[in-house]
Amino acid sequence: MPGGEYHFADRAEAGRMLGEALSVYAGRTDVLVLALPRGGVPVAYEIARMLAVPLDVWLVRKLGAPDQEELAMGAMAGTDTLVLNKEIIKLLNIDEASIDAAITRERTELERRNKLYRKGMPAPDIQGKTIILVDDGLATGATMHAAIVSLHDAGAARIVVAVPVGTTSACRKIRQEADDLVCLYTPQPFFGVGQWYDNFMQTPDEEVLALLGQETTHRRTTEAPKGAA
């Protein structure tokens, strides 16, 4: 859908459309769908359900610039991966103290989400896997870039980024970093990710937990041996 205007009804519809576009990965035992919380989870849930492959989350946080939280001066993934946008930092003359404060704040939020979503369980095993990495859209691509770097470090064999909508510039950048990119729509002008959804309400933690729980239940049911109670 590169031309004209299209609005996704919601993240679930966007996920179903991406699931159709990713059908080549259906049923593969080496494939894992990873969502960037929180908005990426409803999208990724539909993809994982349609492809009949496991779903998990990959924790990444944007580092918002001072007084411009929507503008990414960097991003971090897990506890080890930190990516800074030196151009933005230089352009806005952001001092080191502001960067350190943002890192501390977002590291605290990453730790909170890790405890909440994983409940003490370890992060998924990435080694040798084909990863379908999902978010609800690409604006600057900062968080996706951090996620890709961390997944390469974790030993992913192949990274396929899947988003419903994105800017031309961010898609161009991510296409160079990932093994493949599936982006359904690159509108111009872009305005913002939420512009291209009829319903872009914030995804609460409760919805993330519910979808992850549904996926686990579905996987246990489909993997149960025939004749099992």
C-alpha cells in the first residue's frame, strides 16, 4: 500500500495483514516472533497466531530528548545495549547529565517491565533463530535499531523487521540493518504512526500480559499430543 491513504482499524487488523505478508514463515520451528512493547504486542500477537510460531517480547526503550520526549536521542535494549543518536545530541546541544538521567530513568522502566512481563523467567533463546521483530510503526527507527543490535549480539541467525507503517527514511535505514523488512505502508507526508490508525489507544500493561498469556495457552494446546486430556 505505498500509494494513497490507508488507515488500519487498530493494531490487531495491522497484525493480521502483516501475518498474510509473512506467510512464508508459517509453522517453521526456527522462527520466533518478538514484539517491542507495548504497542508492538497486539500486532505481533496476530502474526504469531497466524503463523503458528511462538511469541515473546524484546524489551527496548527510547531515550527521549529533553523537553521533546517524542524525539529520540537514542535507545537502549536490555541492560547491555545502548545506542545514541549523536546528530540529535549535537544539534540540540544535549549535555551529558541529561543523557545520563534519561538512561537511568529508562533502565528503571526496562527493569520494571522485565519483572512484570517475564515474572522471573529468562529472556527467550535467540541463538540461531530467525526473528520476526515487530512494532506498530517506524518513525525515527531508533528503538528498532537498538533492538536489531541487541539481537545480533544475542546470536540471531536472521532478523526480519515487520511493521504496518513507517517513514521512508526509517525504512531505508532499517532495511540496511536487518536481513529483511516488511512494511505495508510508507505514506508521505508521514505526520506520525498514530495518524494511520483509526484506534491508536495506548496499549496498557494489562493487555500485554493478557496477550502473552493467550499465546502461551494457545501454544500449549496446539503442542499437546493427540489424545491428551
